[in-house]
Amino acid sequence: MDMLAVIQKRRSVREYLKKSLPKKCLEKIADAARFAPTARNLQPWEFVMITRPDVLKQIADITDHGKFIAGAQACVAVFGDNSKYYLEDCCAAIENAILEAASLKIGSCWVAGDKKPYAAAVNSLLGVPDTLKLVGLIALGYPLTRKALRIIDKRKLEDVLHWEKF
């Protein structure tokens, strides 16, 4: 599948089949994340891959808008160090990860973490040092329904693209 097709078909998926994800696929998703662009090549990220159902449930319970993580087959917690552009760099890594998941026909949903009141609790649960900041959580699993794979309407290119000035 070409990259534009992957981008167009990617959806936020919040309902998953109870079908485990191959470790090789999870490693490919993390590998795609680590190849994200990064300011000054600092690579400020750390990734924690969670597959244990009890821990997925605990994370779901901690979050405000990530309750569906309990039904996911995996979750990638993305952390950044305190470098100047950790947020931009880690968000680029998250985008790479969700696009790789889409290319593997794995559903995903990005849940915010940066500056969320539950961030410290996630760090504690996963044994992450306080020097790292939770940037986001990525729920992963095979989509429960095929409707998650259809292309949805987006604003037209000519409505959002401005040449030379606004």
C-alpha cells in the first residue's frame, strides 16, 4: 500500500477484536516510531509496550478519555525527556507508529498524555523515572468492525491549502 493510501485509511479505532497481535508487528510499530524526525537528532523518546490485560485495564482506569485501552491488545506509552522539543519529537514518533499500525491493518487510537493529571500515575505504574514525561498512549488492536477502515470525509485540499499567503 502506498503511503498516501495508508494515511487516507488510518482511523482512530476504539473497539478491538480479542485477537492477539504478533510480537513482530509490535516491534515494527515501535521501530517506525524510533525513525521519526527529531530536532538535532536528540531522539528524546522512550517506548513502553504493554500487552498484559491487567496493566491495560489499570491504564484505562487511570485515563480520562482512554477507557477503551482496556479492550486493546496492546498499548504503547510514549515518554520524552526534558529536551526543548520533546513534545514535537515524540508526537512525530506517535504519528509514525500509528501509520505503521495502519499499514499492518492494526487499529490504533492516540490518547493524550502530556500535561494530563494522570501522567504521573502512568509513570509510577510502569516504573518510568520522573525525569521522563508521558507524551501519549497508543491503543492497538485489530478493529472490531470493517467500518473503521473506510475513508471518511475531510476538508477539500483547496479549502485548506494557501499559496504564498493566507
